[in-house]
Amino acid sequence: QVQLVQSGAEVKKPGASVKVSCKASGYTFTSYGISWVRQAPGQGLEWMGWISAYNGNTNYAQKLQGRVTMTTDTSTSTAYMELRSLRSDDTAVYYCARGQWELLYFDYWGQGTLVTVSS
Amino acid sequence: DIVMTQSPDSLAVSLGERATINCKSSQSVLYSSNNKNYLAWYQQKPGQPPKLLIYWASTRESGVPDRFSGSGSGTDFTLTISSLQAEDVAVYYCQQYYSTPPKCSFGQGTKLEIK
């Protein structure tokens, strides 16, 4: 069965970086893309960006350009999202989600990773 | 960027009654070359990731009960729950995925409760 398993919760100080992983199983990793979506406490869903697991192409949300990097390791079927220069308003649950090729509707989601940014 | 606006923000419906959630996009998400609307609906319960209900505006995801249906085209869309069940209490989001290079955006969410 398809699974996306994310790394555990993180607590970071303002200005630091965080790298969240998303390990995929149960499907051909390179046939799909991975998007990252975050949700601040009590708020809605915010798309952060997309990476093709096939060729590594990326597209990031404009507001995060320069602070976010998404990568994949096809040998381990794992996607990564690194966010730098963390601020308090980056506190959120971060989800990875699978979409077919370049279609960004998401049929499987990771369980979420809480990132808390606090001094 | 395409902005998605849902209405209402919250909704209370009696068990067994119909629930209707609306979603409007700031520009058309209908791709003329394939006549598909790039619009999806999700359900999110507390402490859980979102669950895909509907894609291509009206295609039900496998395993989703048939009381959930999606309709609309262009800029105006509707999610209908024909007979509300207790387990349908959740926040519902619409999402457009009409963009190249790939990007998407979500509505602000509609909280559905039991009256």
C-alpha cells in the first residue's frame, strides 16, 4: 500500500534551518511528483512547492523563493524539504503529498511534521 | 496567481440533510484543450492530513462514499453532501491545480458541523 512517512517534530530557533524528510513506499517513486503543503495552527492549507521525482524539476511558491529547497533521493525513494532563515510564522505542520506527474491534486499525504520556531 | 474563495466559512446542517459548499476561482480553471476543470476537493478532520474526495471537479476518488459529489465549471464549483452523516464533520477545502509550471492554491476552508 502507498505510504508517505515523514520525519519527526522539530523545534528550531529563529534564523535556523530545518530539513524534513518524506519516505515513500508502495509505488514507483519516479512516476509521481511530491508537493509540500503547510498548515499553521488553526489555519488553512498553503502550498509551498513541487518537485518531480522523475527529473528533479521544481517549482516553488513565490513567497518562499530563496528560502526553500526541495530535493529527492531516488535510491531511497525519499523527498526532502529544507526551509532556511526560519521565522516564528513558519511554525506549522508540514505535509508531503503525492501528485501524478505534474498534476497537483494529491491522493496520498504524509502524516505531517510539526515544526515549531521559537526563541 | 489564482485565488480560491469558498462560501460559507462555516455551515451547520442537520443529520440526513444536504450540505452545499461553494468555491469560486479568480480565473477559469477549465482547460479548453481537454475540457477538464482542474479543481479538487479535500476533507480534513482534526489531527489528520487532508483526504482527497473529488478531482477534475466531479470525479470521486476511489472509496469515497457516493453521497459526496462535485459540480461546476470554469470559475464556480460546488461540493454537495447529499445526506449528512456524523462522520462528515470536518473542514472542507477546494483546490485549483491549473498551472504550468505546476502550482496550486487552496480555498480558505469551510467548517461543517452538525446542527
